Amino acid sequence: MVASPPRDEPRLVANVGALALFRERVGVWLSFTGAAYYKAYASELNRRGSKPSWVTAMAIIDQHPGITQSELGRYMAVNRASAMALAVEMEEAGLACRTLLPGRNKTALSLTEKGRASLEEGCHIEERLSQALLKDFTTEETKAFVRQLKLIERALQAWGDARPADA
């Protein structure tokens, strides 16, 4: 019999290994570990008044100052309404400025000083979390792991691009 975690201590990762059917299924492991990593990262950011989506958006805005809300949505693979809502949240939190572009029904985004500091803090949190998770990896193993993750991401993108629209 598999022991359950105590109710007052929720697990970050489901006990997939206890399920014989899933023990060797790569997609299941990627899904559960990715969700657990996101949960841990989001928890650390939340304690500091931030969110993973804000850090991602701030990184994009930092690389592309003046990006429009629609362009931000395309970079983040979210619809325009979601990108606009995200931009409004970030502006209300003092992380970004929205500027109406003259002669166009478009809004440009830029980071505030607070936004730059929050982005830097989010990156530091991610770095510390990753180091803690990969502490038993050598530098070469970490680089190899990242290369494999990038290959998986490219393969997933290709798979999604090749799928029929009604699939």
C-alpha cells in the first residue's frame, strides 16, 4: 500500500512512481515535474508580490522596449485580451507603463524601475531554485539537461505545427 502525504503537508509532485502504468512514461514525468517546478517558483514569487506571468512579460518587455500589448500576447502565446489584462495588472502594480501610440489604436509597454528590479529578483529566484534542484548535477550534466529540454521544446513545437487544425 502506498502511503499518502499528511494532509497538512501537500506534495509538490504527485506520487507518479507509485502508479505502475506511469513509471516509464516520459510525458507524465515532464508534466508532473514541470507543474511542481512552476508551483514552487510561483510560491516564491507570490511571497514577494509577483507572479511567473509577470516575470515572463517583464523579460519580454525588457528585451523589446515599446512592444505593443498585441505583440506581447503573441510572444507569450496568449490572446490579446489576456495580454491587455496582464499589462493593466503590471501597470497597477507599478511594474510597467502603458503608453498610447499616436495615430494608432495600440499601446506600447515599457518597464519602470520597480519592474526592472522585480524582473531581476524573479531571475534570481529562478536561479536559486534551479541550483537547488540540480545540485547533484555536474556543470556538464546541467548543460546536457538544458540541451535535452530545448530539443523537447523544439519537437513539441514541430509536432504542434504539423498537427491538423481539427486534431
